[in-house]
Amino acid sequence: VDAPVAQAIWEITSSLPKVHGRIQNIPNTLPVLVAIGTATLWLAYATLSGRKGMEPHTGFLKVAAVAIPAAYLAKVFLQDAFGRTNTRFWLKTGGPIEFRWFHPIQNGGFPSGHSLVFTAFLAAVWIYYPRSRPLAVVAVAALGSALLLTSYHFVSDIISGIMCGIYITAAIH
């Protein structure tokens, strides 16, 4: 499914020059978001942890503050371990979509780091704030769609990132 979906999306976006130009120049801000998010969550945890009656909130903050950097580190390790090319490189070269075990590729794509990190955070939301579960599902679906439409990742990259993010947060919780 990876190749035909990626090719179809590329053909559609390539036929729209304004859209194609904009999605090709999106910078990867994931490391910055992880650093800012982690620091913010730990600061909020430190501020609220001394207050009585804040247990669900402090539990969420602590789990999310650990899960986000853990997810990012997992992304770094797993992308190096799988050694799979990213979608944009594959679209330009047409080479095989394969895993090259422990042969790191610059800007590797499997699993999706964006999906992994954001799902880890949203899994914490899922655990601690049941009323927000529909919003968490919509957010994960929107992110996955955006990653596909911008040709950042293959479908399997996104699915594996989502699964890894859930597992990491569940293990931390």
C-alpha cells in the first residue's frame, strides 16, 4: 500500500504548483517541539506537584513529560535500526522501499517520529482525560493525514509511529 498511496498523493500535489511548493519546504521542527514541550511539562509538574487535589493533572504532566522525550529517543534509535528511506527520497529516486537493518539513512522515515512523539503525548491525554479521547483520535488522524499529504511518510511509517507512541506511554504509565 505504501508505494501506490505515496505515488498518488505526489501526483495530485505535483499538479498543484502553489500547494506543492509550500509542502516541499516545511522545516522539521520536531526536535525543538520536543525540547519545548518537555521543559514546559516538567515546569508545570514542578509547579503543581506540591498542591493537594491536583493528582490527575500532575500524573498526566509527569507521564507526558517522560513519554515525549522517550518517544523521540525511540524514534532516533528505530529509524537508525530500520534504515528505511523516507518518502520524498523514494519519490525522487524510485528505488526500492526496503529496510536496511542498522544502516542509518539521513532523514530516515520508519517509524514516523512525528506520529510517535505526538501519539505518545495524546496517549497520555487518553489515559488521564477520558472526555478528551475523541479529540485525541481526531488529532492523531489529522497528523497522519498531514504527514501523508506532505509526502513526509509512507502509510506504514505513520501506523508504526502511532503504535510505538501508544506502547511507550502505556509502559511509562
